[in-house]
Amino acid sequence: MPFRSLKEKDGLFKSILAAHAILLLHVVLLSGIGFLVFFFSGIVNYMGWIFLAGTGALLALGVRLYRRMKREKKTLYEMLRPSLMSGKSVEVSVMGGLLSFKVGRAESRKAIEARPRNKTPLLEDPGSKQVEALEELVRLLESGLITREEYDRAKKTLFP
């Protein structure tokens, strides 16, 4: 029996809390509507002036662009084309190169490097270092930079 009364009290508390939350949200909604009515009534009173000022600003910009076009003897397309970046590519890098992308022509872009430019020292096991050194020796031998005898001597020092 006491267990049931605890549930009933808990349910009653949640209901009262929900009713208060609903009332609070109504107050916030009504105050927001009041603010919007107050704000937009001011805009409505001056709508004609706002329209005239916007139209005047657009006309002034149009006249300025037309005069500049005549002075520089260019077409509208040439005036609106971004000549500063034409034929060039741009790389946007965020968070120190973690996220980067390039915008521009494909022939002017270089491939994004897979490995970072500044190598940070990492912990390596000696076996992987030996394999890397052996790969370097094989590359030197195949390119003809070292002889077979030098290769064998270096290999013996690498793997005693």
C-alpha cells in the first residue's frame, strides 16, 4: 500500500511540473508575439521610406557600374567576372590541414599529398626500421648506385 501512494505522489508532482512548464511556455510565446507585433508595426509605418531608400541605393549602384563600364570600355560580363582569380587555383585549409580542398582548374592544381610535410617522430619497432632500411638498399641496388658487394656488406650489418 505505501508503494502505491509513492507512485501517486510522484505522478502528481510530475503533473504539476508539466502544468507549470506549459504555462511558462505560453508566457514566452505571448511575449515573443508581442515583440514581433511591436517590431513589425514600426516597419509597416515606414515601409514606403524603406522601399524608396532601397530603390535609390540600387539605382545609384547601377549608375556607378554603368559609368565604370563606359570608362573602362568593358562589357557587363567582363565587369562581373572575377579577374583576380581567373586561371588560378585556390586551396582552402581548415584546422592545420586536417580538412582541405582546392578550387580551380584541374591542370593548375597539384595533387594533395598523402603524407604530411613535417614528419612527427613516432614510436617504431626495430623490425620495421630494418625492413625500411632493406627496402632502401634494394632501391639503391636496382638504381645502380651501389654494387652487389656493398649491398651484401650493408645487409650483413643490418641483419647480424
